[in-house]
Amino acid sequence: MNMRKALIVLAVFFLVAPPAWSGEISVKDPWVRQNPPGTSVTAAYMVIENPASAGDELLEVGCGCSASASLHVTEMRDGSMAMKKVASIKIPAGTSVSLSPGGYHVMLEGLSDYMKESVILELKFRSGARISVTAPVLDPPEASKRSHHHH
């Protein structure tokens, strides 16, 4: 009888308590804006999902296509839009954060050349998670269609 009660209590606990292992951070819809010929800078965008019960933070992004990559946010400053470098991007538990034109994004600087069809982005998080994603390189008209399609 006591064993049966203990099993019932345990079963109810697992049904009611949110599991800590509810999921790993993931990246959806990554893409990089094609750089115009003669330029050496562009931006990367994506949606980062964190289904876990603990928050995380994007600390770094790397790409073999560029000399450096840094996290930025576009915000209104003194009546005009301006880009500002940020140390990290918080990804709260149970949410997703969109890196998109006009908001958070990854600046890729010192591009080695006009980019081809796709690039590999390496993301590093405070939790120690490391995610490698292949991001298609899109011209601005294609990118506009893609970003509006997912809203």
C-alpha cells in the first residue's frame, strides 16, 4: 500500500512539475544578407529558441567567411536609428529571440570575398552549448520575402 502511494505521488509530480530537460536551445531560419560587391561587412539573422526551464545567453558567433563577428542591436537614439555593439543577447527560458533587420543581429566584418550560397555560423552560449548552423546567403529582395513570410 505505501509503495503504491509513493508511486502515485511520484507519477503526479512528474506530470505536474516542468522538467528541467524540456529541451535544448536551437536555431531556426538562419540567413545572411548578401554583401554588395566591394563591401566587406554584412549581417546574419536567425531565431533562437530556448524551450528549457533556465535562461541562456548568446555570447559569441563565429564565421569562417569573416575576420570578425560581433553582436549588435539597432535602436532609436536621439530620433534616429543607430547600431550598438552588445556583449551578449539574453535568451530567457521558454521563449525565442529573433535576430532580424532593425533589431538584434550579428555583424560579420572583414568578409573574405563575395559570399557564395551559404555560410556556417558557430554560436556559443553561456551554458556551454555550441551550435553550428548553415545559413543561406540571400540578396535583400529575397531576404525581405523570407523575413515577412515567417511573421
